[in-house]
Amino acid sequence: MKLITNIGFILLAVYLIIVGLLSLTGIAIPGILLGLLALAAGVFILIGK
């Protein structure tokens, strides 16, 4: 199994896991944190680092 080394895809995976767990459990995390995580993932994917 090959691990992904692109930080953008790693952040995207973390974001998706967090959003999925939050929707299942109903725990509230401030939207600003999820927004910042999504923004960082998008930026890193676009620049390809």
C-alpha cells in the first residue's frame, strides 16, 4: 500500500474523517476550524506540495 505524501490530500482526508465523525456523533466543533482546515487542504492541493 502506497502512502500519500501530498500534504493537501492528507489534510483533505483528515477533514473528511472529522466531518464524517461529527455527523455521526453530533459533536459540535466551531465552523471556523473546519473552514480553516478545508482552506489549507485546498491551497496545498492547488500548489501541489
